[in-house]
Amino acid sequence: MISVLIIGNGNVATHLEKAFLSANTIAVTKISSRKLESIPNAMVTILAVSDDAIATISSNIKNSLVVHTSGSFSMEALKNSTHKGVFYMLQTFSKEKEIDFSAVPFCLEAENDEDYLLLERVARTIGVKIYAVNSKQRKALHVAAVFVNNFTNHLYTIGNDICEKNQVPFEILHPLIQETSEKIKILSPKKAQTGPAIRNDERTIKNHLEGLPKDQRKIYKLITQAIKNGN
Amino acid sequence: MISVLIIGNGNVATHLEKAFLSANTIAVTKISSRKLESIPNAMVTILAVSDDAIATISSNIKNSLVVHTSGSFSMEALKNSTHKGVFYMLQTFSKEKEIDFSAVPFCLEAENDEDYLLLERVARTIGVKIYAVNSKQRKALHVAAVFVNNFTNHLYTIGNDICEKNQVPFEILHPLIQETSEKIKILSPKKAQTGPAIRNDERTIKNHLEGLPKDQRKIYKLITQAIKNGN
């Protein structure tokens, strides 16, 4: 039995607790980051709090191994005097949607092999995709995640707006969105590219630009140019 | 039995012929757009050629109903003197990947109800998602498709590049990409948005921008600003 303490109240903390509760070999406790007067002891303490709170909260923890779940902060952001590590799940968590942890990549880091293996055992109770990722790599992954998740989602928002403005259901675009996201498992995204930019189809590009509001036109122009430049 | 003639040699023509061949109620023939000396007769003639070739090729066809498959061209781009229509499949077709036509939205347009119903019957032999979409709506959908498909795919390319540069496998991002594309079936993309831009997390944004090459930095800045602006 591995004792795990989760500190936090957000989506990550909530989903993680739920998953560990159904794992036989984990004894999980969860506390709010606002109730740090008496922190329960645990073999692994997971700080699932906002990035800005990591330093302050960790400095109050005496438990043997303390890890954070942040994609952008290095392991050294932890200020506990005991062992440090990172337990970063590269997935988007929302309150409204269940998480399938078997599809979540766990990016783990620790100061020594023993701690790493403990984190790996913990991750393996709920997940299957486990990667050793150092702080520099994790930071890069976090930036990449912003592009493929937040920015992509913004492009979906634009797609939705255009549909609404023209009285066509956004669901017409769902299969294309799905296919685009699945194609890259078979082809590299560079090879998978299609459309007016890669074809240098200036007439279609001009045609598209004419109908767009200013903010959307800027994005259209910039990404079209980037596709043409090949980077 | 409905006779269908496909004119074209590209991915759309190839995938479409294959699908019709397995439909019991369709007699399909396919010819190259370079062999127009003797065009076989057919109830529906589908011009699956590049946009620029639509006018010239259609002007040579005497068959009763001629449709094109272009997202960006209007029905009037056809120059046959018989009936016109559009048979636009809003999906990305590549040589290397099979198409599941049951997931493809068919956007149909015709000059009269009889022709529309014939196109619908043809589409229904291979598909299930069928929409009446006029030329203005189709043009808007085509622009939206560029955002959610080509531009999204470019963001995947950037994600891939960042991974390669940092020696982490791109597959770590696949589940996030998948989840992002599926979330919007449950939540609107606007509501689904997460990340540093929507949180106004200036420290993370600054941190991310510092490590990016110029072209990627421009895209990061512009989309971050658009997310902050809420459009």
C-alpha cells in the first residue's frame, strides 16, 4: 500500500483523487491547500495547486517526497527541504468531462532513481503511458501543449463563430476536426497538410480573406504565411 | 440503379469511386479529366477536379445533371448548359488513409428539388450525414474548414517540431490532441478553453515566448491576444 496525499481543490486534484480511490494499492487522502495547519503524513505528497502557490505551500511540507503537477515549473520550484519530484499529466482537465487516465501521459521526474520508481509505481496504478521527462523537456512540452490544445481550441472557436454567422450547424465540422486529429497518428502533421496555403492557391486565399473580420483575417494571414514558409 | 460518372484522378475521385463500387444501387464509371473526347452518359456526373478546371471541363459535358465537389466555388462556376449542382464532402482526403464515408458530411445543392433529391439518394448510398447547404453557406464552411483543419494541422506541426527539438516523442501529445478535438462535442469550444491566455497568466506567457523561434512566437502572440480579446 502506497500512501498518497493530494493537496488542492481544482480539476486535477479532484480527478486524481477519484482515480486513486479506485486503485487497490493506493491509500489516498485529499486536503485543501487552505488547511495546511496539520498536513497528514504520506509517502507521496502531490501538490495539485496553481503554479504561483507551489513555492509557499511546499515550504510548509515535511513529508518525505513532495511533487508538483505543473507543466511549466521546474522541479526546483518546490521549496520543501525533503525530496522533490514532478508528477505532470499532459492532458486537459475540465470539471464537466470524465478523464480516461489510461490515455493520459504521465511525465515523471525525481531527484533519484528510488523516488522515480516510487512515482512510477503510483502512476502505474491508474495509468499506462509513463515517460521520464526532465524539467527542460517538460517546459517544452508545455509550450507545445499550448499550441496543440489552447490555440487549436481557439481555431475551433473561430470555426464555430463562422458557422453560427452563416446558420450552419457546427457539427458539420466535427468529423473534419476528428479526422485532422487522428491523421497525425499515421502521417506526420507536415506530410498531412492540405489546403490553399500549401497549394499556393492565391485565388482561394484572397477569396477567404475578403469575408473575414479583422482578428480572424490576421490569424488567417499569419498561419497561411507560416505554412507557405514551411515552418 | 443510378448511373454515376466521376471525372477526375485525385484523392476525392479515387475514394469516391471505391465507395460507390460497394453500393448496390449505383453504377459507377470513372474517367480522367484528360480524356473528355467521349464522355459516357450518366444520371449524375460528378466533377472531382481542381477548382480551376471546373469551368472548362463542365462546358464540354452534355449529361443531364453535372455537379462539382468544390467547397469554395459556387454552383454557377459550372458552365454546362444542362442542370447544375454541388456534391461537397466536408472532409480531408489523403491517398494514404481510408475514408469512413459514414462520418463524412455531404453538403448538397441543386437548382431544383428533383435534382436535390437525386443527389441525396446518391449520397445516401455511401453516407448518412446529409445537409442542404447553399453556395454562400458552403463558402463559409470552406473558410471554417481551413481554420479547423489546415491551420490546426499547422499547430500540430509546431508541436511536433518543439518535441523533436527537445528529444521527446510527439506521441506524448497525441492524447491531448485527441481530447481537445473530442471535448467540443460536449462543450462549446469557447467554454472548453483553458491555458495561460484565458487565465491571463502573464508569467507563463512571457516564459513561453522567450524560448520560441520568431515565426512561432508571432503565432503564439497573435492567438494569445485573440483568446484574451474573446474572439
